Amino acid sequence: MLVFPQTFNYRLIIGTLVIAIAILGSYSISSFNSFKNQEEFLEQETKLVQHELTEMISLYNDVSIENEVVNTKLNLSKSKVENILSSVKNTKTDLSLISKYRSQINTLKNEREVIFDQIDSLLRDNEALHIQVDAVSQQFENQKIELANLSEKNEKLNTIISKVGTLKTNNIKVVALNTTRSKVYETNKLSEANQFEVCILLEANALTTKGNKNIYVQILDTKDQIVSERGVLNYQGMKIGYSGKTTIKNVSEEITACLKISIRDKEKLKPGSYNVDVFQNATFLGSTSITLK
């Protein structure tokens, strides 16, 4: 029978313990290093997820669409991304959560692509619509220009027809009268005159329309001021002050129209030449003059 000294037994136990401690220490160091690497990996993955979610939110913020339905989808998808980002920031992550977040991000990316495709389609439709609107606007402007040209031509034509259809005057005669005495007599003295008598020989033509015709007489003094102004004719944008007016009924051939015009504010008048202009509405028919001493 072999007998080991007690000292040997102690040495064997101590050796075994040293080996066990060495193995345990090595395992602890390895586990610590592994844990540290895992922590660093989770931290890095968390930062990447946060960055990716932030970039997605930025893309949503850069998009503006007026379509209510698409805009609602856009805001809902953006809210989902914001909720995930908030969860990542406020929850301690592990590998399973990182995997879950990655899956949710991929789903939201696909959802975002569908929405963005709808937005692109709407933008293309709007661009096509704008092109159509521009074409219609241009067509409308062209029609306006054409209508304006036709209106101008029509106005010119009406003016020509109006002038061609007006009465003709072959003779205009004007005299100054004194009517203060029992006997009316003509005078060339301003101090004696209290009326002008204007007689116009009028003649119709083939284009003269039927109906009454308004004849206006304008007498201008030596300063080109209207003598005894009775009113102002507004006709087709023109304004003509007149001293007297008469209305002629249907003219078939020739007719002489006479009208007497009382002199007002005689004290303002000066000796000299007085011009007499005759109009049918705003169309000038002719003129004559009279000199008063």
C-alpha cells in the first residue's frame, strides 16, 4: 500500500485550485470582453437606427402636397416614424428590439415609396393640367385680341357708315338780328345784335337712314369760346358744346332748317369774326363765319 505524505496532498489540492482559478479567470475575461463588444455593437446600431429615422422624418418634412387624401397618408406615415424614433431614444435596446426596429423601418420605407409614387403621379397630372390651362388661356387671349380687332374694325365701319349716311349741307348762312324794335332787321354791329339766325340747306343721300335728325350749331367768339352755350352733346365718347339745337324730321330730298340763337352775356363779347360750325350729332357738316363791328 502506497502512502502519500500529507504535504503532497496539500500541493495537489493547491495545484488543482490554481488551475481552476486560471480557467475561471480566463473565462471571465473572455465573457467581459464579449459583453463589452456587444454593448458597443448595440450602441452603434442604436445610433444608426436613430440617424436613419431622423433622415426619414426630414424627407417627409421636405414634401408638400395639396391633395388632402395623400397628405393624410403622408402625415400618418410620418407619425409612425416619429413614434419609433421616440421609442428608440427612451427604451433600453437589445438585439431583438434592434431587429424589430429594422423590420419596422423597412415596412415604413415601402409605405413611403408608395406615397411618394402617388405624389409624383399627382405632380405629373398637375403639370399636364397646367399645360392645358396655359393652352386654353393662350387661346382665350388670341380670341380676345381677335375680338378686339373685329370690334375696332366694326367701330371704324360704323363710323364710315354713319358719316356716309349723314345729311349733306350745301349752304350755311348766318346773320345777326336786332329784335328789340317792332321791326326785326339784320345788323353787323355787335352793339345792336341780340340774336343769331342760322339757316342750313340740308340734303339726304341714298344711305341716309329714316327718322329724326338732331342738328347742333356751335358759335365761337373771337377767343374761341362758345357763345350762349345751351348744353354739351355726349356722343360716342365725344363732347361738343352747342349754342343751339334743332330736330329735323325725315329728309327725302332738300330742306332748309333755320334756328335763332339769343345772345347771352353780350358784355363779354368783342367785335371781330365769329365762327359757326354745324353738326349732325358728333359729325361735322360744315361751317361759316360772320364779322361784327
